[in-house]
Amino acid sequence: MTTLRPPRALLLDHGGVLMRSVRRPERMAAFADRVLALVGPRTGLDRDAVLRDVNAGKAAYRAWKNGGVRTPEPREIGHRELWEDFVAADWPPAARALVGAEAVPLCREMTLAESDKTLAPGMLETLRLARGHGVRTGIVSNTLLGSLNRDLARHVGTDPYLDVQVYSDEIGLRKPAPETIRLAARALSVDPADCWYVGDHYDRDVVCGRRAGVGATILMRPAGRRDAGARPQPDAEVADGLELLGLLRSALTGNGTRPHPGRGAAA
């Protein structure tokens, strides 16, 4: 039995930790109409062609991201690159140039169309607990559009409790590049060894925490979706924000001990 050392900073992933998403695939056809209106009627494209290429581009981007986790310093794709090379590679040059020029607003509209996002249960309370105990807080996240996440933070009320937000599209690096976490730690004037990092992926988040030398890596994932064979394992596992709240409270107040669930015990 062991207790996690209290952190001086609590760093969180965005999607899957701070926020929850509900997919809305039925909205993508309207987004394809928006793209078609942008490129104009003389391209030979129609809604079905645009929707097909948007979905194919998204699938190619996912594959590209998944391959990057095996590299030491994976880069983030540029917004123009995503639209010109992944989505519109076979479109007429004029249409390709138009979506490239509008890549940032198109990324924003596409992200908003794809899903609805809500604050995960227990997370606002976790941030408030950290603030009340003098623990700095921040976000370290791979994302297509960090500015949208900043807007969401203001909308759901987490912005006042976030001391730093580090997003892959703004720094050009993706997790598990350790510099993503180290940037946040430097901004908070703390050592990575004094940070907890909470994410929901083994290959991005746990690996990133280990590479950056954080004090504890915590995986937020339901028990039925955990992988005892994954390497490396986290220092602790929680099912949701409410369990994270309990873990942080236990560490900060010294009430009780907890096993390291990621090293063979149950959360």
C-alpha cells in the first residue's frame, strides 16, 4: 500500500478527462454543405463528394496521429496542411486553395459539428479543491484547435481555475513529446517531478508523463477499458472525475492510503 505524493501542480488532458464528448455524425452533412458553398459550384464537387473526402481526411489524420506516438517528438499537423493535403488533395487547385485559406475557421466548424462537449462530472470540484490547497492547475492536450478549447473553458466555468493551457496546434508538438508537459511545468514554475499528469490514453498520456518525468501519471479510464498488459502502466487509475477528486483529496489531506492501481491493484 502506498500514497501518491501531493502535487504542486495538477495537469490534465482535455478530451476524455476535463471534457466529455457525444458524437453527432448527423450534423456532418450540413457541414459538407458549408464547405461546398465555400468552394463554389464550378468545382465538379457535390455534397456527397465533399462529405466523403472530409471523412477520408479525418480517417487519414487519425492514422497519422496514431503512427506518431511511436516517435520521440511527434509534431502536430497544420490546419492548412490538414485541409489541402488530407481532405482536398484531389480537388481542383482553386477549391484546394480556398479551403486552405479558410482552414482555421473550417477546423472550428468541423469540430463543433462533430460532437457536443460537456464538462465531466467531478472535474470542476477537482479544480476547486486544487486551488483551495495552493496546487497550480493546467491543461496539456493534443487538439486540432486550442482556441476552441479556451472558449469552452470560459463557457463551462473552468477558465478561472486553469493557470496554463498547452495545446498541440499552438506549439507544433503532440504528446507523447515530453516538451508538452515540460512547457506547462515551466509556465507554472514547478518541476515536472512535482506534477501529476492525468490522461486517458496509455500510448499518449502515460508515455508522455514518463518521458517528462512527472511525479505521478494517472489514467482516467473505466475499469472495463483498462489494459494490464500496456507498457508503461500509470501510477494510479481512476474511472472518472469523481474518483480523481477522491484521489487528490486523499493525497492533499493525508486521509487514508491507496494502492498504486496501475501496478497491479484495483482502483
